[in-house]
Amino acid sequence: MKNTRFDKSKLPSRHVTEGPSRAAHRSYLYAMGITEEEIHQPFVGVATCWNEAAPCNIALNRQAQSVKMGVKKGGGTPREFTTITVTDGIAMGHEGMRSSLASRDAIADTVELTMRGHCYDALVGLAGCDKSLPGMMMAMVRLNVPSVFIYGGSILPGKYKGRDIVVQDMFEAAGQHAAGLLSDAELAIMEKLACPSAGACGGQYTANTMACVSEAIGLALMNSSGAPAPYESRDAFGDASGVAVMNLLEKNIRPRDIVTRKSLENAARVVACTGGSTNGGLHLPAIAHEAGIDFDLFDVCDIFHDTPYFVNLRPGGEYVAKDLYEAGGIPVVMKELAREGLLHLDCITASGRTLGEELDDIRGEPDGRVIHPVANPLSKTGGVVGLRGNLAPDGAIVKVAGMAEEDQIFTGPALVFECEEDAFEAVQNRTYQEGCVFVIRNEGPAGGPGMREMLATTAALSGQGMGKKVALITDGRFSGATRGFCVGHVGPEAAHGGPIALIRNGDMITIDAIKGEISVDLSDEELARRKQDWAGPRKTDYASGALWKYAQLVGSARYGAVTHPGAKEETHVYMDQ
């Protein structure tokens, strides 16, 4: 029976399925067992970041099958394909981390190329790790085909000596071991227990932060991000997402109808109130760029500043993603934000309904343990703070969730390192003094290249009990699992001649997260003199290949470290070809 819901003459897939001239194309489709009826239905890309690199991705191929069933129910023909993932937990602390941020843009690029090359009409994207979530959402907004995002789910926490442990504890355990505070035997036991299942890291690190963003921004169905990866109840969300994308296609509701300035602000609110990863300040501007919306680090940080922090999640708090799900998940969190008038409720979502209509159906209330009432928050401002000053004219960002106010101001002499490895070695060998400010430079998007995260270094310091006794600043990034006074995204980066390139050992640096300031005690004249004497960017070994290409293209972290001109420069939209 002919499907009359969709007019193929207006869809991209007509270029490979319709008319006598496409007989050769159809012969390929028949070779894969596709029926004549299915050939003339809309083609829906079902993209996953499945691989065997880490537990975050391992369950995605199974979940994709439920998505495909939903697409079929909705009258579409699903076509599954995969893209890459670089998993930060595996890449952390060595040269592999240079590939992490670059993988976000490679994911967006490869999903775009697959969709364009095969003329698919809609997209359901499944992702499970830090950069794969924003990469998949960026592809959706770039292509502007009806799309639904679905998170693969978080890992379950491990148990050790009666308490929950997660991978963050293992990075910190490495620091404790190096300091002689943890035996070889204990370390070996913990590493076998910390990660007991499939799924992404369990705290409010980057993956879970961006999973929450997917619901708040409207690209994912309500509550779809919450259930842990091993729960087979996730299949119901996959099925529903497949049905939903067909409804969006029928109504011609596209990602740029969903991702607006208002929905980006909603997403930033959710990052702030959950004490989410500082990487939200990098990925939200990148998603905005794909829609042609001006929304940079300072816009994100302004929202962080006046959003209460009331969801008690690790690393600054006590609980993990499974606990948030059991307390009602992001829908209950957004309902609390709405009570204070902090959400734009007229934003359209992946269900085709407005956010306000979706929240009207939510009956859960704060449990007072994981989700506190918004009227009685953990702190009055968001868990992430933007900084600006003569050391970071283009801004910087710091996560203060769980930090007392007295710990949010720090002044100390600079201890300068030209790369993360040198800083980590100093920590391991304890060749630093309490009260210093670690300056780790040449780790920005272009200068690294790749804007590495510094979790190995910060976790080692925490393991040594030094989390409150030193501070760190970098033009690279800090993991969502980082805790302590750690400032990332310092811009302009050293490779672009920013002030961080001019700092010398002993220069006095002040970080004030209360006022949102970061400065070095140097006059403008002295900084100008040092700039004249600056030898230029540090040379790297990445003179060819993917990282060389990335370094040539990547822009400032302030605008999301993007690699192309964005929607503002478009002359055509893929969906309308």
C-alpha cells in the first residue's frame, strides 16, 4: 500500500529512488533486501557512534535496532550507519587526548557526508560519549533535516567499601597511589570495580551534561537521557524516537525550528543548575554556530551566573546519573527552573509539542536529596562561572559547584608549563609549592592541537590532597570530572599570542570566581613589551594528517572552537536541495 503521508517529490531521497533514471540506484537497494514499498518511503539515517573503544558506546548498536523499529512504525525506511568516537576516559592523560575535540567535528562532518551522499530525509542520532553528543547534535542542526537525538545512557556506579565509585575515583586513586596513600593491591581492586556496566561516565561530567542539554534544547524526547545504558527500558525511548522523527518529517519541523536562541538559553540553564561540565561553554556555542545564532562563551556564562545550582551531582556533589534518573530526571529539574520563570516554555521540542506542554505532564517533585527545591538551592549561582580580565580578554571558565565561597578566590605565583606532560610530571614528583598557580599553555584548540583535557593532572593533585591548595589555568580544557580551582578555555590561546603566552614564573595571578575576574599583576605596557619579545607559537610534531588540518581550521574557544563558517554563510540548505 502506498504511503500517502509523505510527498517524496520534495524529499532528498527522491534523487536515489524515483524515476527511470534511478534504476541503477534502486538495484543496489534491492540487493540489500529493501522492498519496493520501502524504496518509495522516506529514508531515515539511524546514526550511531558504536565501537568497542569504551563502555560508553558498546550498547549503541543494540539500541539502534529499537530506533529502526520505531521508524518503520512511522512509515519510514531506516538506514543504519556508524561514525567514529574518541572516548575521553581512554584518551585522557596522553597524546590521544589531542584527538578528542577534533573528533567532535569529525563526527559532525562524517554524519553530514553520509546523509548528503545517500540523500537521507531525516536523522535519528545515538551517541554515548563526551564529544559524540555535541558532534551528533551539530550534524543535525547543520543538515537541518527532521532529527531526534537519543543518548545511549550512563554507566552504573561501582561499589567499594560500601560506597559508590566511578571512573573519577580511579583518576584520583592514581594520585593517591603516587603519593603513597594507596597500595598496589587496593588500586587493583578498585580498578576492577569502578565501571561495572555499559554506559558513559556516571557523574555530571561532559557526557551526562550534554545528555541533559539534548532534552533541554529540545532535540531529544523528554526523559530519554535518564535511564542507564544497561536498562532495557531504554528500548522504549528508541522506539518512540523513531516514531517521533517521522512525525517531525510529516510536519516539516526541523532542528533550526527547535534550536533557537531561547532553547540555547534553556540548555545553559540546565548545565548551570546541575553543576555540569565546563565543556557546555564550548559545545553550546558550536551548536549555535551551526544554526547561525550568535551565542558565545560570555552568553553562556551570563546565564550560568544568574541560575541557581540545586542538583547535587558529582563531581562537585554526591550523586550520579542513575540517582538523578530515579529522582525524576531532567524533567523534574526543568519543572523547578520553570517555577522560577527561568525557562522559555514556548520552545518547540522533538515531540512536536512545546516545552511548556511537555512539562505540564510531569508530576515528579524534588526529592530534596539529589534534586533540591529551586527555592532552596545548594548555591545561588550556577556551578560554572565565566571569567574575564587582562589574562583572558576572550574569557575563561571555571567550575565551582560544591566549592565554598572562600575557596573561590585565589592569588598565587605562576608556575609555567609548556604542555600537560610537564605539569603532570611536576605533580607526580611534587616539584611544586602550595599556593602556586599552575599555568599549562600551548594546549588550546590550535596550539595543542586539540585542546586537551587535564583530568589526569587535576585528579592527581586531588589525590595528593592539594585540590584547594593550588590553582590551575590553561588554554586547554578540564574534564567534566575535574574538581578544584581549575580554569580552562583561557583565550586567546597561547598559539594565537594571548596573554597566557606571555606569563613567566613568579608572576602573580588572581582568580576571583565571585566577581568573574582573572588577572595577572602586570601593566598593559609590560604585557605589550613581552608581546614584542614573544618568539611565536610553539612548533608541534603535528605537521601532517588530521590534527594538522584541524589546527589550520579551528577557531577560538570563545565561539565553540568551530572549523567552518557556519550557517550564516550558507547559500543552500541540504534538506531543500
